[in-house]
Amino acid sequence: MSTERTDGISMPIPEPSPWNLPNALTVLRILLVPVFVWLLLQHGGEDTAMRWWAWGVFAVAIVTDRIDGDLARAKGLVTTFGKVADPIADKALTGAGLITLSMIGEIPWWITVVIIARELGITAMRFWVIRHGVMPASRGGKVKTFLQALAIGLFVMPLSTLPVEWLWRGLAWAILIAALVVTIATAVDYVMKAMTLRSTSERARLKQERKAARGR
């Protein structure tokens, strides 16, 4: 909860109601995940029409991801629910996309495991250092998310039905490999930042001073 000053007195500004459009879009994105998975798994992923429908649902979900955050910040509708639900919705969508594509043989399982393990590991690490400070999303993290979504979207399309299939498939693989590289690189960067934060935060400084005082 933030504050504002009125006649020299700081007054708390109540948090906006969670019942707002940005949060509704976030919830919609979560609800679209099982729909997307169901469509993509029809006939083992071999149904061209269902693949296009799955791609459409995925595209709508990705668009809501961009709109809800921008709208919440622009309209002053940032809420605690939104801060928690938005990253959950993002990870649910990309995770479901990767797992489902691996299930139908479009993406090797090892790539899916590496990416999902990274997401879970970084999330756990954020909680590990939360007492020392908040680790904001980096620019590399945003690039990673964009590349993952773009690669998933391309692999969801029925590439075998497209003209110049080899070009589309090559593009999809190039973007997926780029997403994998950025995913690993940003993981290393986050680990280094977490270690630095734990050793240089105010909490760490006070702990070191208490330890030094006991050693005198």
C-alpha cells in the first residue's frame, strides 16, 4: 500500500479492487491454458484444423499477457493479486505449451525439461532471497519470455501444411535454440545477482556487524 501527503500528513492510498479488467485478462489467460492443450492434443496433434485453433487460442493468450500489464500500470490498477497471478499465468501457458509440444513429438523433451527446470529454479531462488530484497525481472528475462512464446507459437502451427515448410521449420528451430541459450544465460545471471544480493543487502550487513560484535 502506498501513501500520499495531505496537509503534511502521510495518508495511505488503498489498493485498487482486484475486480478489474487487467486481472480479468490474467484469469482469462489461465483459463485458456487447458483449452489450448486440449486443442493441440486432438488426434495426437495431427489434426490441422485443431492445430490452427490451438494457435489462435495461444495467440489470444499472449496478447492478453501484453495488454493486462500495460493496462494495469496505465490505469493505476496494479494489485497484489495481479502481481502474483500474472507470472503464474505466464509460466502455466509456456510450460503447458512446451510439455504438450513434447508429447506430440514436436520438441525434444530435454529442451522442455531444461526450460521448465530453469523457471522453477529461479522462482524458488527468488523466495530464497526475498528477505534480502526483491529481484526484479531483467531485460534478458523479458527477451527470454518473448523468444519462448514466439518459438512455441511457430511449433504449434501445422508446419507440414505450410508452403516452404523447411523455411518455417528452420525459423522455429532457430528461435527455439535462441530461447534456450537466453534461458540458460539469464539463469546464470539471476544466480549471480542472488548471491550478490544475499551478501550486500542491509540484512546481510547487519548480520555481519552482529557477528563481528560477538567476536570482539
